[in-house]
Amino acid sequence: LNDLAEHILAERPESVEAALEQKMANGSTVEEYITSAVAKIGEKITLRRFAVLTKGDDAAFGSYLHMGGRIGVLTVLNGTTDEETARDIAMHVAAVNPRFISRDQVSEEEANREREILTQQALQEGKPENIVAKMVEGRLNKYFEEICLLDQAFVKNPDEKVKQVVAAKNATVETFIRYEVGEGIEKRQENFAEEVMNQVKK
């Protein structure tokens, strides 16, 4: 895996297909290299996806691997070189699995769809129409807290929001990438937040 990662970082292929055709340092293509690895270890390995992130001098990478690499996260914080904080944010992303950095990244279509669902739920609960709107906005805020990184309670200190942790370093979250083994193929429902916190407490 390290050889593949170093190759992709050096060559920056535009797609998985392009990567598989590239020659590695040993002369074999990436595809041949993977086939050889499969023959050696006896387990099926495929290159499904990859991402290459870059940063400036006034920024920090944060990386976190959970369960021996079952979940991998890479974050980029701008405005700070504090790699420990960047790693803490990566650990949070591994545990909570946000979909967006902030609520302004949520499409208007998705927000409106969720608002409509929440409105119908409130009406079905028999709530008076004059208080439904306030209830819906309150529940919509909770929805944003579930899917938006900056709005979430920080896993290492739930009394703080992630945005407060980042702001304390005069930083911003540029981006994050979260990969989970088997994601999109077969999803097992587990409490990864609890697992990660158990690891932290050890």
C-alpha cells in the first residue's frame, strides 16, 4: 500500500483507470503490481479510489487511521500549522462521519426536502400550525448538526463545537477526505464514534 500511495502522490494520475496503466518504479504497471500482491497474500485487492490533497505553508495536514486502517481520514486546516489539532479533527471525522464541512455546502434542494419532511412529521404529530415553523427550524438545525462538521459536538470534548476548536487556532477547515473499507459495497452498521472514543481513552 505504501508503494502505491507513493506512486500516486508522485505521478498524480487523473483517474483510477489512468493509475492502473501507469508504470511503477519496478517496471510493472499498477494493475500488474496489484495482481502480484493478490497472488502473494491470497486476498482480493482492487484500487477503487484515491485522493491527493495539497496545502500551503500556513496550513496543516491531519491524518487518522482507525481499526488498523479500516477507516482513514485526511484533513487540511488553513491558518495554522498545528498538526495535532488537524489530527484531532481527522479523528472526529472518522468517528462521526460528517458529509459536509459547513451548512452552506448543503444544497438548497436537500435543505428544502428535509424541511418538507420535518414539516409533515410535525403536522402528523398534531402540532398547531402556528408553532410548526419554529419546530421545523429547530429540528432542521439538529439535522445540520448531524451532517455538517463545524456544527457538530467535538468527540474529544462534547461541550465544544468543532467550529470552536478550529476557531481557537484561528484556523479554517479547507477540506477532509474520509474513506472506509467496503464503503459503497457493503455497509455494516457499527458505532464507530464509540469505538474511536474507546481507543482515545486507552
